[in-house]
Amino acid sequence: MYLPNVLWHQTEDLSWSCLDPVSKECQHNQAGAYTEARLHYVAPSGWEEALKRSGHLRVLDVCFGLGYNTWTLIQSVLQWVSSPFATVDQSNGPLRVSIIGLEQDIRLQDAWPIILDQPTLADLNGLKRSFEHNKYYRTLEGPLTLTLDLPAITVFLTIFFGDFRAMLPLLAAPVDVIFHDAFSPARQPGLWSAEIFQQYRRLLRPGGRLLSYSTAHAVWGGLQEAGFHLYQSVPVGGKRGGTVASLQPIAPLWLEVEALQPLAASTHQRLQGPAGVPYRCALTEQPPADALRMRRAQEQRTR
């Protein structure tokens, strides 16, 4: 596995991740890149209900990275459609999954066929071949677009490269699921700002869900300010469960089925104080590092 300037790192479930050259962080939970995508993003996203409602699932994958969240989602939909439990009416044609990915690092597109070549994602070989074929015809300008006709599903994948904060206001189509997978708030607080979460509120359909691995109180405070109800998914490795945010309360029955936990009353109380002060950062021009400086100043004012 070789790509120039990419340092590969194998996680505990044997799936591959890599270290980011800027933040020096591993792109995934050490317990497993594939496991994290499945348990923190795909499983609690509610994609099945969205697909059953209209036959068309719309997803926004922010900080696309190596693509695990999207690949695992497509894999899960494929496995579900081929199972006897799929109850979607396909009389009007194949199901549709439309995914918009936003990614800063254009070099990572060369890593996607490598990631898709792993045994855990073997049923996505068609997607791997599409990326390999596309490599010789793509240009350096504009988004990467692929249409993939899979058994009973058509996948539309569009990936834009650049600063996602500047791109969010340009998006108009409502989505059912948002994956937010930026590097940690401690290192890149400007990628977890209240302004970003307000954009997610605008883009998310009623009943849709926002998924993230972070459970930082500043992140929760920003999501609450934007009007989200907050829940935690199951833990991965030695870390706490990820965050599931919804504009509508999730029914108690679904919380039990999906193993989601509402935030404790004591946590809600903490979020009312300095711990819950959100990061703030303009979507354009302002350096992301300014978010940490402004939050510290606001923390002092709320003590």
C-alpha cells in the first residue's frame, strides 16, 4: 500500500487508516476504521426508514477522508436490499442513494480504490473498478462524479474538493443523513462551530439525523444551540459512544432498538455553563484557530 506522503496505519479490526499530515492525528478510532464507521455513523443514522419512505436516500458526508462512512453505508444498503427483510416497493425502478462528499485533501481520491480493496468491503468491487477507471479521465477542476448501477440500487456520488465551510451555504437539496467526521475539536475547533451546525439544521430534513464521533461539550453546546436533540451511540474501543443529533425527538422504542442513550440530566445542566460554550467561526475567511480563542473568552464571561 503506497501513496506519496501518506503514512498508513492498520487499526485493531485490521482495516487501514492513515495519519493526517497537518493535525498528526490518525483518521479513525484505533479500535477500527471500519468498526467506527459502522457503529458511530451508519448503524444509528436511520437510513433504512428514510429509504423506505421515498425510495431515495440523500446523504451529506462532510470531511469525506478515506470514505469509510460512505462505503460502509453503501455496503449496508446492498446487504439489506438482498435480505428477506427489505420491504421497499421497487415497482418504480431501483432504489436511489445520492451522496455528496466534501473533502479538503484532493490526494485522498487515490486512496479510495485501496480502501475498497479490503476484504471487509469486498462486495463493493464494482465501485473500486469505477474509481480506478475514472482516475485516467478525471480533471483537476470541478467535482468528482460517479453513477454506479448496483443490484436493485443506483448510487449517485458527487465529491467536491475544498474548504467545506465555504461550500455548505451553496448546498440547497435537503438530506436525510449528515456525517460530520472532521479532525478533533481540540486540534481544529473551527471545523466544529455553531455556524456549521446552523447550516446542518438548514439542510437536514425533518426526522433526519446528524452523526459524529465527537462528544465534546463544546460540540454538544453548539448542536443544542442549533436546535438539535442529542443522543449517544454505542462506544467503540475504549472511547465513549458517538453523537446522534436529530431535529425531532427520537421515540423511546427506537432508542431501545438502536441502543441510543439520551444525555443525562447532569450533562444537560453542565451544558448550560462554561463547558457548553460553542466554538464560533465564520464560514469564510476567518482562520479556524480563532474559534478556540473566542470560545475561551466566552467561557471566562460565563463563569
